[in-house]
Amino acid sequence: MSTARVSASLHSLPHALHSFQEVVTGLEDRMPAVFLDYDGTLTPIADHPDLAELSEPVRDTLRRLARLSWTGIISGRDLDNIRGLVQVDGLIYAGSHGFDLLIPGHGRIEPHPPSPVLDRVEQELRTLLQAFPGVHLERKRHSLAVHYRQALPRDLDAVQAGVERVLALHQGLRHFGGKKVIEIQPNLEWDKGQALLYILDLLPAWKGRGAPIYIGDDTTDEHAFAVLPLPGAGICVSEEERTTRAAYRLNTPREVHLFLEKLLRWLEGNGPSG
């Protein structure tokens, strides 16, 4: 069962490392599951998506964690791309904000088919964005992403307006902002939160026994924080003040790794036997 989460000031939330015992209280005698975003959570935000490489220590931590709990990556990246970056077998992978899933025991699942409109919009956006240095259009199976982290400041309004003009000519798509990115995807009732609930429903013996932790840094992760079943813990990763529906905070990807290592030790020593 899920519950609506109230938005709060990030800096008013307890720090997940300092309040670790409180975080894991909900895991006692329950089956844990840990879900994480990638960019800005497991790795620092990079100037270009191709530069956000996972460190080997973090990869090893994920590998060990997956032996003790269900562990998943829920990313805006394309499914094949995020799998290639993480390179850990046995994880649950959700690409394109949950439109494309790979779940051990279930294989690859697409809850909704790719939208044919994306092909036409991609062509039009590539033509439009050629005029703006530093703007990168990323095509994914279920979505598009306009990255403008390296764009000239004077071009930002024109990029936003141009994207909106193109999308106004096509039906069935929506767009929303992230960290220096405009995400474009099918206009459906589907997001990271709905994908999380879908995945949890497929996990064996989950209902009534599971307790998920979700860690993410971006506005798209708020959908997951909002629907986390109780007992569950949402952890927002950011040093900047904002409102969030998470219950705890961490400042940086480095602190995320420290938290995962601490959780791993707890699962090895005092965690539930399953």
C-alpha cells in the first residue's frame, strides 16, 4: 500500500547517514529493496552524458548489495545505455524513466510501446538544435532528452522556445525539465513512481513483507518518493535547497556510496535473514 508524501524543505530533513538507525528500522523483519537513480546519485553530474562513468568501488558495492537485497537502477537513460554503464548482473534495470524494464526472472518488459511520433520529433529537433552550440540531443527508445549544460547562456530561452514550438506540432508527447535537460516522452500516466510500483508488484513474496529504499537527486525522482510504500524511505541527494517528498537527505554521490556501504554492513550483520 502506498501513501501520499508531504513536500518539505530539503535542509529540514534528517541526514540519512546521521540517522541511519532510523532509516533501517523499517527494514527489520522485512525484505529490503534498494532503488537508485544514476546521474547525480551514483555518479556526479557530468558535462556530457557519456562522461558519467561509474567508479569500480561503487560497482563492487552494488554487486555485493544485490546478493543481499533486491537492487535496482531507475534512470532516465536508455535501458541498454544504463546497463552498459553499470555492468552489474542480477540488478533490476529501468530505463527511460521506467518505460523499459529488465527484471530478473521476468526478462525485458515494456509496459507501453515506443511512440512513433518520437522519430518525427527527433528529426525536427536535430535540425533546430544545430544552431545552438553545446546543445546535445539524446535519442532513447522511449524518449528524447535535450541536454543544454554546455549551451551558451544567451541561447537557453531560444532552445526552450524552439523545443516547445516543435512539440506543439505533434500530439501524444509531454516535456518536463530536469538538471540542465528537457525530457520528452509519451504523454502517459507513467513515470519513475509508477514503474517502481510495477516492479515491486512483480517481486516474489513482496506484498506485506517488503520495505523499499529509493535514492535519487532529480525532480523526476520525486514521483518515486511520492508513492513509496510504507515502511519505506526516500532519500534525496542534493546540496541545494529545494522542496522534496523524500524523508531523508544526502549531499553528494560520495555520501550515497558511504550510505550503501553502511547499509551493506547492516544487512550482513543485523539485517533480516529473508
